[in-house]
Amino acid sequence: MSTSQTELRADSSAAADDRKLPWSPLLALGTAAFMGILTEALPAGVLPEMARDLSVSESAAGQSLTVYAIATGLSAIPVAIATAAWRRQKLLLVAVLVFAIANTVTALSSSYPLTMVFRAAAGVAAAAVWAELVAYARRLAPPHLQGRAIAITMAGIPLALSLGIPIGTFLGKVVGWRLTFGLVALVSVLLLAWIAASVPDFAGQKAGARAPILGGLRLPGVVAVLFVVAAYVLAHNVLYTYIATFLDKYEMGGQRDIVLLVFGVASMVSIWITGALVDRKLRALTAGSTALFIVASLLLGVLADNVAVVYLAMTLWGLAWGGVATLLQTAVTDAGGDRGQALLVTTWNSFMAGGGAVGGILLTAAGPESFPWVVLALLVPVLLVVVGARKHGFPAERPGAQ
């Protein structure tokens, strides 16, 4: 399978013709995204209990998230190369099976090193899932609906963050963190059956047709999109990772759950808007998302001591963030095909992991009040790149869109 835009469009058209969106396979793919994020971030909601049972500090238990993110970022390109010839459904099934096994081991293990090994394995599986979702969505949908298909598959990400993790945290308090991970493993097994029954299979790449992934950096627009991915994801994670600390600074720690709920609801609204418009308004939506996040960071930097302003800023931030995964996945795949997708997975997860590290340094050196200003410094160049990349990267009209 070549990654040229002509062949991508031909392959997608052959698979989808002019049919309507195939909801069952797309929702199965969205559930795979949901499980990837839930598996990654669930420890954050049960960290004290997990640390106690594994006989480690909360800081050490927190590395279960870092290990997962680093494994995903570092393995994205090697996994894409190693599995290029696999049947696509087989690859997806193996990845979800690893989620099920890793969550089962986490639920049962009393060994910290063993738990970390399987957390890393789950991170590698996530790299395979992220690399497949967009390609699958594009092949299942007619060209003029590909952006909407990507939005459906990517909806699992904010759904997991805004609903899945809070529910997992609640269950952890009610039935214990181990049983909660066991339930996640069970859902993964059910997802295996759904994918096997609903998601069509596609051939992998022939050896002679495989283009070097790093060669995707030379394709017009790819570097611009990856810069936006790096800076935007870093900005988001610097603030989001330490949002509890930021709220505590302004005596809003007791309202943390409500603040995050507002953020989550706004993110879901953003997903709906993005799904409806991404095929026709990719450039405008990306610029608008960045602008909303800039305004939110300004409000948090200047007026964070005002409760109403904080809620307004969180609403704007949620509206900005909810559709970002869909927007950037669509942009990089338009520009670089499968190679661009693999590069995005590496970039996204590397800078997601880096957000926690950078935020920790800022917290020690300048305090939580510095976060909004660092976010602002990262996002202004992002907006300039989105506006400037009008020919390649973020064109006014997407290739193949009607």
C-alpha cells in the first residue's frame, strides 16, 4: 500500500464507494481508542491505593503512566515498520488482546516491576492502535466523509478522559482498583469479539511498496503539522497534568471535579462540532481551536483568582481541545498518508510525556501561576504556523473532500 495521496484516495474509494458511514466498525474503532486512553490514564484515578498495594510511593506508582506514554512514543515507528505486512484486522486484534492481558496482570500482580513491564507492553499495543485508527477510518468512508469517520474513531479519546476515567475512579473507590482493572480487561475481551465480527480486514503493505517512514518528513506540510502537534500537545499537558495544583493555588481545589466536568462537557461539544465540519473546515477549525486555547490561557494567567473566569477559561479550553485529535490526525494523514500517521503517534506521545516533565520543572522553578504563560508562549507560534501553512499542512480545501 503506497502512501501517495492519489493511491490513498483510490484505496478509500474502492473500499467505501459512496456508501454512508459504516457505524458499527467505526464505533468499534472508537472503542479501541477509548480503551487505549483508559488503560493509560486509569492509574491516575486510583494512585494512592495502587501505590499502597504495590508497596511503592505514589510517585513511583505514577510512573505507570509515564512508562506507557514513553513506550507508545518510542515504539510507534518500529511497530509500524515491523507490522507493515500484517493483515490489518489481525494487528488490531493483537493490540486489543495485549490491552486485555496487561490489564489482567495489573489487576492481579503484587510485583511493581512486573506491573511496569506489562504497562510498557500496553503502551506498545497503543502505538499499533493509534497508527491504525485513521487509516481504517479513511478506508471505510467515502472521500467526502473521511474527516467525519476519523472524528468518530477519535471520539474515544476525550470520552475516556471526560467520562471513562472519572467512572473508573469511582469504581476504584467502590469495588477496589484491582477489580476495576479486571473490568477494563473484560471490556477489552468483548471488544475483541466486536472487532472480529464487525471490522473488515485489509491487506498489509507489500515489501516493495513500503516507503521509509522518516521520508514522510520530506512531504509538503508534514513538518508543519508535526510542529503544531508537538507544541499544542506540550502546552495542553503542561497545564492539564498539574491542573489540580493550579486550582489549589487559587483556592479552587475543592471544585476540581466540577471544573474537570465542565472541561469534559465542552470537549464533547467540540467533538460534535469538529465531526460535522472537519471535512470542509479543517483549516478554520484548527486556527479557531488554537485561538480559543490562547484566550483561555490569557484568562487563567490574568484572572485565575476569579471563579467565574476560571470556569469560562475551562469551557474555552475544552472547546479547543476536544476536536484536536481529529483535526491533527486528518491534517497529517492528508499530507503524509500512513507515514505521517506514524510520525504523529511518535510526536504526540513524546510531547505528552514531556508535558509532565516540563510542568514539574516549571512548578519547582516558578510555581503553578507560570503555566498559563508558558502555554501562551507555545500556542502563538502554533497559530502562526496554521495560518501560514495555507498551501500544505492546513489548506483551505482538503484533498479529496467535496
